[in-house]
Amino acid sequence: MNQNKRQAIFDRLSVAIPDPATELNYSSPFELLIAVVLSAQATDKGVNKATTLLFAVANTPQTILALGLSGLKGYIKTIGLFNTKGENIIKLCRQLLENHAGEVPKTREELETLAGVGRKTANVILNTAFGHPTIAVDTHIFRISNRTGIAPGKNVLEVERKLDKWVPKQHKKDAHHLLILHGRYTCIARKPRCQDCVIQDLCDFKEKTS
């Protein structure tokens, strides 16, 4: 795929999805961080259901620590892997208070030192909370990058590096959410809705559905 075609793809996606944003509910970088940690192998809808109740009573490192692990688990027990996620969130809150004055750090290096935070989560926080042009490669973005030919790669890091290199500059900040939303509602995993796709004629996918 050439760069002119990539430009056209992101131009069209940006028109079709004029306000690309996360579907996780949050009102601060800290709330977003907790929501993203909880979202691993879980749906945004399921996370939002839990965090609506949790954030009403505890939405800072101090207040979550005051709940304690058992109290926290009571709010997140509907989410997959809640035991491990709960332990990580408690550790993360302690780290924020001890090392960052209770604030969410603004660099990838610092974010990745937090319990339960890997490269993908760090990229989401940098992009969504702080406006950096980072692209976190989740299952949707990995699938679309390979399926369409925008940025094919054998692993998420390879795809991320190609997207960082090839996504047109004016679309870099929104590319993460443009691709996720396109993958969530149009270019779905099993039976992509090619007939409804605004980039169908630009896509390299050979097995397009009618």
C-alpha cells in the first residue's frame, strides 16, 4: 500500500467518524488509568458499569486505597481477572502516591513502572489523557492494520512502529480511536461489514464480503 492510499483512508475515516474518542467513561487521567487497567480482556460496557459505581465513592489513589483490596474487589468483581486487576490497582495507587504525588505521570517510561501498566496501556493514557500522538495497538488495530494493508506486521510492536511511521501527521493524534471504532463497528473480526465500509475500495483485503 502506498502513502497516497493511506492518506485517503484516514481522510475518509476522519469524515465518517468526526469525533473519535474512547468509549470508556472517565473525568480525570486517574479515572482513565483505572478504567484502562480494568479493560484488558473486558468490554468497555462492562468496565463502565463497574466504574460508574466505583468512581462515585473512590476516584483518587487515596480513596481507592481507603477501600482496601476487598472493598475494591466488591466493585470490580463483574470484570474478568478482577483479582489480579484489583491487586495491581492497589499497588498502582501506592506507587502514584509514593513516587508521583498522587498524579498520573506523563511519560511512557514512568507509566510503564506502574503495576498493571504495559506499553499499550501507557500509549492509551498518553494519547487520550494527555493528547500525545501515540497509537496503542489492541486487537482491533492489529487486525485492521494487517487486513487493510495499512501497516501489516507479525506482532503489535511491529504494527505500532509502522503506524507511527506511516499514519499521516494530521491524523496521528486521532488514528488510535479512528481505527478502534472502525474495527469495533465496521471492520469486525468474523464478518466484516464491507458493504458499509467507507474505505472498501482502498482496502487490500482480498476476501471482502458483499
